Amino acid sequence: MTSTREYQKEMKSVLIRNGHIIDPANNVDEVGDVLIIDGKIAKVGGNLAEDVGNVIDATDLTVTPGLIDMHVHLREPGFEHKETIATGTAAAAAGGFTSVVCMANTSPVTDSPEKIKHIYDIANRNSEQQASSTANVFPVGSITQNLAGEELTDVRGMLSAGAVGISDDGVTVMNSALMHEALKLSAELGFPVMVHCEEHNLNAGAVMNLGETSRKLNLVGSPNAAEDIIVARDIMLAELTGGHVHILHVSTAGAVDLVRWGKQREINVTAEACPHHWILTDTEVEKQGTNAKMHPPLRTQKDIDAVLEGLRDGTIDAIATDHAPHTPTEKALGMEDAPNGIIGLETCVPLVLTYVVDEGHLTLKDAIAKLTCIPAEIVGIDRGTLSIGAVADVTLIDTQKTAKVDVEKSCSKSRNTPFAGWQLKGWPVMTIREGNRG
Ligand code: DOR
């Protein structure tokens, strides 16, 4: 009988045959085979006649480095009724992601080296039990203690414990002097300060974008300026310090312009955008209520056009989901009281392929770069490539598959998506993580 250990070793050697290999980091875009030996990429390209036992026929499939979502909320510890690390990483794997970067707004807040280690411990325990259906977890520590915006965390300690960046995502650090300190540390130690940009005084009480729809629905709206002011401030602080600022979930035309301006001045700024911010406008709130409520909010067509232009010209480096699970009961509280956010891990790939690649905004290769090597570089992790010797994280995508979003089949614990029932084209069909087939 094969022991579990032998079985795992056997599974770690796989030949992926005859796929369309896209590895933007190495400028590979060709049909061929990928050989994985002992969980590492051994050969890429050509017709490899290796006898490894496990052969995956990838004919008509696209083979990419394992996708990376650099912005998710896994909710554990503290909010396990919304999501756990196990269910969130299962949703990641189902959505084609082999790695996720998780935010610090847990309870308690991930604001110390011990809490970073705790996240790694849970993730490692899960993946020992179920290697194939999970994703690598890379935690972010908070910028300020308890997300209170008052005192910096032990950033050095958290980085030593494996934090890949710092962020108070969900809230903005309003104190510019603290942000200055955080970015000085970033310049010294080389890590991203990932910023949620909303001026809290300006968007106090806001539950959606400020505009025609908010007026019609008599809801408090947040102006674009609330986002733009903080984006401008943090880019200027990055210039002042030389630190690396990463702008989370860009939603306004002004923010895109400001990031572009920062890059032109060679300031160390990177940015990400989420599918909902380039697909849906604030009118969606009228149709979908709280499933269209998130921070920053859905904006206007003008903003969507600017975000798409930012993706096209490279101003926006990466694509992320801001996967933000909340329960149906919480989302049923109505626009004023329901929490912000939507799930995104399982809809990201088909939304990108349908609305960005098929619409001609990005080539498939450029879209994959924004989901692999670029986020890997931003957070400094050794993933996102099919380089020889790299950890064998691989995603297989059927770019021709058309299917409806079936939210009832989601691996997430939550169901809060505005994309339920949408017919989309281009779906992930398999992930391989460290050589383990999902
Ligand atoms: O809509 C959001 N939800 N935006 C955030 O930045 C945080 C997130 C959450 O944690 O639910």
C-alpha cells in the first residue's frame, strides 16, 4: 500500500501537457508542456516526454503561474462566522488563486509579531490537512495598533515574523505624521505601506458614492475628493521619504491621475484596482442594495473609464479583489447599517477575462502579469513565475468556458456578491500548489 508520504511525493511530480503557457515574468507565451518535479518547476516549453505518472492534459487550456490576490479579508481570527482561513483559501483555490495576501482587520487586529505567526500557524495547519484545496497565505500587519490610528505597530518585529507589508485597510490613517513615520520605515526596510484612501471627515456617514443616485435614494454620499486627497497626501509622503506606498482599490479618475503623476516623478508608488470598480457604477446600489455597498464605493462611468485606462497604460500595476465576506444577516441590515464589501475570489478571473481581456483593454499576458509577477514583486514574495526552480504554483484556465456565477456553490462562507447569476466567459479549472493538484 502507498503511504501518505509516498503519495504526496508522487503527487508533487506532474507533467502538464500541451497547454498554452503564459508566464509574463519570463516573457513566455507558447504552446507546450510544463514539468514539475518534487514541487518545483523543472522544465517549461516544448514537448516533454517525461514519465512522471501524473499527467494533466492541458490541451485548449491556458497554463499560468499560480495567481496571487494581493488583497483579501480572511476574517480569522475573530469573524469566523463570515469566513475562516480554511474557507477563504478554499474560495481562493476555486477562483484560481494559489496565494492570497490577507488584511489585518481581524479581531484581535493583526498588529504584532505573535499575531502574524498565529495566522501562519493556522494556514500551515490547514494546508497540512488539505494541501490541494488551499492557497498560500501571506499576512499583512496593521500600520497602527488596534487600527486606532494613534501609535505605530512593531513593524520590524512583524516583518521578521513574515508580514509582507503593513496596512490599516478598512480605515485610513488620518494622522499624516504617523504615515510619515511608516513610510520612513518603508524606505529603510523595503516593504509596502498599503493604504486605504478615504478622508474620514469628508466621507463621514457616507454609504455610497456622492452623486445623482445617492441624492435620489436620499443616502449620504462620499465625494471622489475624499479618496483623492489621501492618495495625493500619501504619494507626497512617499516622495518625501523614499518609502513605497501601495494604493489599495483605486476607484476614482482623480486617484488614477495622481498615481500616474507620481510614477512620472519616479515616486515609489504602486496601485491596484478591483473588478467591481471597473465594471459597476453607483447606479447598481439602486438595483442590488447592500451587495453594491463597499468602501471605496462604486463610482461613475467616467471613473470606470479612467481605471480601465490606468490598467491599460500601467498606472495601475495589479488586479486584486478586496474579497470582503459578510453574512446575509449582516448585509440585510440595509444601506445605512450593513457592513462594506463584497466577496471576489471566485469571480475575479472570469470578470477579468470577460471585461478586460475580451473587451480588448489588456492582452491575456498583461492581465496575467497583473495577477502574478507584479503583485509578487509589490509584496516581495517568491511566487508568480514559472521560472525553473520556482515553487510549482500553477493555475489552469479555460478561456473559452462560459458559465453563470453560481453563488450557492461558492466555497466562501459568505454570499455577498453583486455578480450572482452573471454569465461570464473564461474560468479557472484547476490550481496546483507546491506541486499538489487541486
Ligand atoms: O468594502 C470594504 N470592506 N472595504 C474595505 O476596505 C474593508 C472591507 C472589509 O473589511 O469588509
